[in-house]
Amino acid sequence: MLSIVKEVGIFVVIAQAILYFVPSENYAKYVKVLIGIMMVAKLISPIFSMLSGEGITEFDYRGEAFWESMEKTKIREMEGMTEEKIYENIRKEMKEKLNNNPMDGYVVEDVYIEETKDGTGKITILVQNEGAEKKGVGEEVLRKHYQELLKTEYINLQIK
């Protein structure tokens, strides 16, 4: 995009120089029409190249390179993390997500993630009812609410 702006700028300067050196006023109007047609063609050419697919490949390539670099950065960040740190970050994100979507005075105190023998995991959510009247929804309703938020069925719920 920047190269197109530069090219148009250079073209305008050269066109003004040509107009300055036109021998008479009679020729100037014809030269102006010719320069105007050339300017319109210069401005429309990037649009036609995008529609024909020539300019899009360069743009797509840049986008692809961006995502590749992002993945490499993410991998480098995760290489320094131990399994404990990864689980800790997941726990914090889950706790934050659950507390951002509270239900009837219940507050998530902590989230525990455990691996089971069959390779799946179990999430234990420690919840405290901070409602003024200590009345709340049933445990099953609360469990379903958290299952929907975390998009999982494997939740063990402990209410204080």
C-alpha cells in the first residue's frame, strides 16, 4: 500500500513538471486529459490486481507468516513452563471465568485439576455461598451452570 502511494506521489510530481514544460496553452488541456487518464489507471490498478487475485496472495502470505511467528512465540513461552505452571495458569483462568459469571451469591474459592487413571481429568470446584440469606440454588443446578461455562461434564463440586 505504501509503495502505491509513493508511486502516485512521484507520478503527480512528474506530471506537474510535464505541464510546466508544455509549449502552449492549446496543448496543455490535452496533456491534462492524458495525465488524468493515466492517474485514474494508476489508482485503479491495485483494485484490479486484488480482484484478479494477484495482490491477495501477498496479503495471505503475510497473514500466514504472522500466525507462524505467533505460534513460535507461544511455543517458546511454553517451553520455559513446567507442567505445574501450566496447570496453575489453567486453574487461574478457570477460576476467573467462573467468578466472572456468578450464580446467586456463590463465589468460587479455588479450582483443582486432577488427572484420573483413565487419562481424563476431574475438575474440583470449591464454592462458597456468600448470599446474605444463605439460600441458594441447588447443587445440581450450580454444577450444570459450571459445566456449561467450562464446557465439560467432569466436575466435582464442593460447597461451603
